[in-house]
Amino acid sequence: MIKTKYKCDVLVCGAGCAGLGAALAAARGGAKTILIERAGFAGGIITGVGLPFFDGIAHISDGSIMNRGIGFELFARMTGLDVKTTHLKTHNPVINNTERFKLLTDEMLLSEGDRMKLLYHSVVADVRVSVDRIQTVYVANKAGLVEINPLMIVDCTGDADVAFFADVPTEKKSELQPMTLHFRIGNVHLKSDSRQKCREALEQAHARGDLPMFYGPGISTNFGKNEVYMHATRVPADGSDPEDLTRAEIQGRKDSWAIYEAWKKDVPGFEDSYFMMNYPYIGVRETRRIIGHYVLSENDIVETKPFDDSIATGCWYLDQHPNKATPGAAQVVEKIQPDPYDIPYRALVARKVENLLVAGRCHSATQLAASSTRVTVTAMAMGEAAGTAAAMAAKKKISAIELNGTDVRAQLKSRGAGPIG
């Protein structure tokens, strides 16, 4: 029996990078907003997976800022950056504390007051569709099955769960990019040749069969001088399949420990190190994507195709990870770095149901195109656009596709957000 029911203007499912942008934008647009999240905190890949990089915030050529919306606001508040800044020293800057990022996201979400209701530890379980609208989203949490009846929904689950449950057209390739579990090692004293020796030790572990796959490794000391932060594991799996996801998490923990043991045994500077932590969730690069009213392609990106309804600017390279070991690098193919490109509003609008928008890595794009658009700040920008559009549509009582993308773009511009140019 369902004992708890809610109504709202906008329901945002998932509080990762895209969901943060969507929920804050919807509430700031005056919509009564509910944000649900499976974890006990927001932040997604930054906090749950541990990636501190704000990829997609600036262009690789000169560090010029590509996204000045909520993603830039979050980065500026974490780093003390002047809001008038136009260029960064690097195209993929980092924050130095993912725990403090949890506090910041809580603060910003709660600052929206009565317009924002947070439900952490909550996941989408099913939906009820009537004709061409999602009437109800069923959420599982400690109250049991909770019924939420929204006017508009923004699916930021990463796996397009809401869209999938609603029978919206989606696609999922037979071969998906591998997953990565991030981890940290303490009391490390790096030497001039440590990075080379770390790579050699992993190649030996791979040859022995102790480590099925890995990439890099790119040794980082973002969180402390004598602390190593790593994302080097590589686990082929389907994150939208619960059994496969379980297997991937188990394999990821096994592989991260194998990396630690190889370094502690064979790499000078790791003799007195200790394994600090695996992050709570394995990082998933891709699963389902919707087939929306426009499918963004790699050709659109490489050719920088302009769109009148552009709502965000992408600038990351085509970042497709292979399902094999790649010592010394993340990919083995030539890196394709596009100029800044448009992401159209129609690529966020689902087919078949009229009140669903989708943002983040599960938006409407080809597999290769999504390898560029999926990164942190680009996802935040798409989420901000989707949340803005959802609030506008709810207020006007129209469908997502009836809303003109150029009007969404204009609204974003009025807030100092949206695409460059």
C-alpha cells in the first residue's frame, strides 16, 4: 500500500551533475521542485564516484570558459574564483575536497526553501503513463513505495530509468564503455620515477593475471601531498543490469586492491602506504540513451553544426574508453578534439510522452557523441537547460516539445547561462 504521496511542478530524478543543474534551475524558475537521489548526498560522479575534475568548463586551447551557469557557480564557490573570470589555467580544473562539495550542494539546494524538497536514499521504481503523459513516478525509499505526481519530469538518472520505465524510445549498444572504480592511497612518498615504476608494476600484474584490465595510470595528488588519488581500474559491464552492476562493483574492489598491493610491493615510496578507501559507487560511462527529437552525432560535434535551439556548449574531446588494458593512456586511438559545439534543446526532449526531459549522459546522442557530452560541467549545463525548460513548461501548462528551444536559450541567457556566442 502506498502511504506517501507528493505533487510538484517539476520532479528531478538523480542529483548528480545534471540533476544538480536541473533542480536548482527549476526551483530558481519558480517551480515547486522535488529532487530524488539514490545516495545520501548530491554530486554524482564528483562525490559518489570521486572524480574532482570539472571537465567541460573551459576549452583546451586557451582555457576560455565555455559554461558560465550553475556549473561555473559551483566551481567558483568551491575555489574562491572571481565570478568575472574569463579564462582558467587549465581546461579541466579540479576541486581539492569532494566532501566539502557535498556540503556546498546541500547548502545550495536547501537555500531554495519551500520550492525544493530533497529525498535522498530514494530511487525510481516505476512510472504510470496515461495516454501521452507520465502521470505518476513511483519512488522506493524507507517509506516504501512513494507516489509522486509531477507536471514535468527531468530524468537525470544517467541510465534513463524514467524514460525506460515509460517505454520511451532508448538505445543501448551491445558493447558499452567500461566502468571505473576510483580509490585513494595514503602515506605515499612519490619520487621522480614513481609514475614510470607504477606503470611497470601494473603491466607486470596484468601479465601475471592479477589485474584483468587497467589504463594509465594517471597518478594524482589532488587531495594531499602524500596521498594518491586513482582512477585506473577498467571493468566491462552494463550498469543498467543489476546483476552485472553488482559484479562490476565486486571486480572493481578486487582490481583496486590488486593495484595497491602491486605498488606497495614493487614501487619505492609505497612501502609504508595504506589503502584509504574506494568511493561508494563505481563510475559508469554509458548505458541507455534516449532517442529524442534530435540525436546529436559525432559529425555534428566535429563539424560544429550550429543549432538555433542550442542550450549548452560542449568542448570535451571524443572520449571513448575501450574494453582492454591500455598502459600509459586512456585510449589507443587518435584523440579528436573539436572546437566548441552546440547541444540542441531537442536532444533533451523525449519522444512518446510529452512531459519528460532528459539530461546528462543519457540524453539523445550517438555513442561517440555522448563520449564528449557526458562530462561533468557539460552535464550540469544540460541539466540547467532541462530544469529551466521544465519550469517554463509547467508554468505555461504545455509539453516539452511545444516549448520553443529558442525561448529556453533566451531564458538561460537572461541568467548568464546557456551556450557561448
